[in-house]
Amino acid sequence: MKLIYDVGDRPKPGQLVVFAMQQMLAILAATIAVPMIIGNGLTPASAMFGAGIGTLVYILFTKGRSPVFLGSSFAFLGSMSAAFAGGVSMQLGMQGLLIGAGAAGFVYVVIAVVIKFVGIGWLNKLMPPVVIGPTVAIIGLSLAGNAVGDLQKGDVLDAGGAMLASPYAAIFCGLVTLAVTMLCSTYGKKMIRLIPFILGILAGYAVALGFTMIGNSADIDALKLIDLSVFKSYMLEDGELTLKSFLAMPDMIYSKAFKGIGEASSSYIATIIVAYVPVAFVVFAEHVADHKNLSSVIGRDLLEDPGLTRTLLGDGIGSAVGAVFGGCPNTTYGESVGCVAITRNASIVTIIAAAVGCMIVSFITPLVAFVDSIPACVMGGVCISLYGFIAVSGLKMLKSVDLDKNSNLFVASVILIAGIGGLSISFGKVTITEVAAALILGILTNLMLSREKTSPDDAQETDED
């Protein structure tokens, strides 16, 4: 696939702003979802700031050669919840988040140092295309349920927490978003082709807003898709406009954590480390898969240049630094990779601008409110294309694999079925996700069958020919 903007290319300033906004929209829904799920003082604005600064750290370590955005990691949800378990104070919980993120980042640093000395030859043997291709596909396919689920949801809830809007209205808005995104990406000229997600989200949002306005004025619950009260909650303080209605400092995690410095006991610290460290090893596998996928998009092996050591250091340290501000450990985002692949814009300057933009937006209250108000159905429409592209990218890696050999066929089959089937394993607070479980099972299957790539009978038939 030929890129319109390669990694080192610099779009014009006006275009750059629009491209950066597109990257931000692609990753923001998931990035702000993590702090909203955890609660306990975590906010979308601080998560946005943390993701932005974490991405800049990653770009620094990778020498500006790996065009991907880092956002809040869902893999650490259970670990983050453990920081607040047992009714601990908010300050102690915040300390736990920083301790855990630091421990997870340290795991990446240790792995990076090991790889620096032993190289990645072992990794390529452990994860050949027959293993990594289906695994990348699973990253997209495992998210399919989230995309389809969001496609059927509005954001307005009744007193009991049930959705008011009709799923048919939500699906219509989501499909409008998807249709505009696909049409702009396929048939758009010049700038239109480079910003399909912005146009798709705006089209879907406009339809959803129209439905919501009709629903509010005519009291038709089935059409109420956008929770417009979000703007009131963000912008009005005691019912009045103030400076914070337009500009507000995000609630940085470090400011809360340091208030109770020294409160953490040795047993609490040990609990946090046990909750975070094993998950870091699981996310390492997804890190490799993401970078293999991005490598196929930009046409250069990122595990060689800038090298897995640098990508791991960037991811691990960037995640820890981001958590100091936002509380959420970060990770490379498949949504960002999908955005690069579909728009064919791999410019690292775009990623830098998106990271800086994310940090700036976190201070601008109306923009934070707007991002938070985008209904699930609209993001579901976008994510169908993003997650689908990730899945197809993984399957494309199988083109060079001989699937007539049973050894290869079994490896790919095991990964796909385990991943699509949702195989995950939990050990207390540690969960091996379906992606990691499928990858581990695929690696073991490949090792078990790799000795018999060519059977004696095959060799005899070859000699006879």
C-alpha cells in the first residue's frame, strides 16, 4: 500500500491541524473510557493530557520513526481497580496507580535491556508470520463486539440506567457515520480522502443531534441519542458561567497522590506490584503484534528500525510518565494504526501534533465536553472500519504462509478460534486477555509442530518428481 504521507513527510500547517484532529478523534473515545470506568477521581481531561505526553515520550525514544499514538490501556483495568480495593483513601489509591504504572514500565525496561544484548532473532523465530498474522487479526476481531455493541447505543439514560433511544435510531446514525467514512476514503479527492474519520464523525453527530433535538422538543424518548447535559456538567459551576467554563486545569494525578505521600504500606505496595507486573508481560505480546501490524502498513520493520528495544522503552517509560498525569498506563493503540492505514498518512509530525493537541484540548472545557458528548453509536460506526482494517491487515500477513501444510494450518486455526472464541484466563487479579492467550497458544502450537515442516513422505515425493 502506497502512503500519501510517509513517516518523514511534513503536511502543510493547515492540513496538519486537521490530520491531528482526526488522529485525536480516532483514539479519544477509548482513551477517556478507562478513567470513566475506574472513577475514583480519574477524569477524561487528565487521561487526555497523560496520553499526549506519553506519546511524546514514545516518539522521543523511537527517534520519530514509529507513527502511532499511545492511549489508556484497557488491559490494566483490573490492576487499576486493585489500587482502590478495600476502601482505601483516594490519595492512597492515586499512589497505587503511580506505583503500578512505574512497575509495569520497569518490566518493559528490563525486557528492552535483555533484547539489546540478545537481539530479536529469537523473537522472529518465536513469532513468525503464521503466528503474528492471525494474532493481529484477533486484535481487530476481539473488538468487533465492542464496535457492534456501541453501534446500537445512545448516551441518554433513564433514572434506572436504561437507554432511552431506540437501537434502530442509534444504528442508523452509526451506519451514516460508517458510510460517510467509507465513501470519503474510497472516492474522496485530495484532502477529503485524508480526513474520512472527521467527516464521518461530524455527519453521524449531526444526524444524532437532529434526532435528539426532535426527541427533546416532541418528547420522543426513542430519538434521544446525545446526552446534552454533558455540556452543562462541564461548563456550568453552580449554574453559572465562570472562567472554568472555558479553561480549566485537568486534575493531575500526581497532585492528589503526593498529598498522602508515605501512606502506602509495604503490603499495599506488594499487592499493587503483583496486580500490575504480570499484566505488563501480557501487554508486551500485544506491543509486538501492534508494531508488526504498523510495520506492514508503513513498509518498514519497526522491530529492526528503530528497534524493539527503543519501542519498548518508549512504550514503557511513556506509559509511566503518562500515568503520573492521567493515572492510566498507556499502550500503542490499534485505532491509531488503523487510522494510519486507512488514511495512508504515516507522518510522524501528525502524531506529534495530535499528542500536543490532546494536551491542549484537555484544558479547553467546551472541547472536552464535545468529545465526551459524541454518542456511542457514532463511535461504533467509526470503529467498525478501524477494527475491521486491523483484522484484515493481520490476515494479509498470511499471504506468504503456505497453508497447505498442516503445521501452518493448525497454528493459524488455533489462534483464530481461541481469539474469536474469547479464551481468557484469570489468576486472581491478573487476566490473560483473549489476544494474549491466543498468541501464547499459537506460539506453543508452532513450537510443537515446527520440527515436522516437511514429512519423510513429502521428501520422497519431491525426489521422485
